Amino acid sequence: MFENIKEYINLRLKHARFSFAERMALTSANFTATIIFVALFSLMFLFLSLGLGFYLGEKYNSFGTGFFIVGLIYLAVLLILVIFKRFLIINPIRNKVLFNFLNAKKNEEEVEQ
């Protein structure tokens, strides 16, 4: 009887280690993919901003005016994000994290049964 309990505990510990390793690997992969995405998006955004600034500068015969207009566009976007941050940023991130966490728990429960 004692050996069965000991074996059961060892199996549960192995399962916990594998589960932890799987979560860490998935988290690392998601983090790396997010970093790459953010870096590429930032470069794209930078070059599009420069292009728009130069385009507007040529259109209004003043590069200062063109980049000022681009700055005002970013200010408007920032204000919208600040005003609606709960709906545009906080709630979607919270829902995604909870969805991933609850699905991981559900998958573990299915494996145990």
C-alpha cells in the first residue's frame, strides 16, 4: 500500500514537472514571437510615419508642417487610447490571459481523467 502511494506521488510530481516545462516552453515561444512582432511593427510604423511626414511636408511646402501634422495624428490616437484604454487594451488582454489560463487548466483536467 505504501509503495502504491509513493509511486502515485512520484507520478504526480513528474506530471507537474512536465506540465510546468510545457507552460514555460509555450510562454517563452509566445514571448519571443511577440518581441519579433513588436520589433517589425515598430520599424514598419517608423518608416510609414517618415513617409507620411515627408509626403505632407512636400504637399504643404514645409517639412516642419508635415511632421507637425503627423504628431497631431499621433496625439489624437493617444487621447483615444487613454480615454478608451479599458475597452481597447485592458479588457482584451485580460480576456486573452484568462482564456489561455482556463484552457490550460481544462486540458490538464482532461489528461488526468
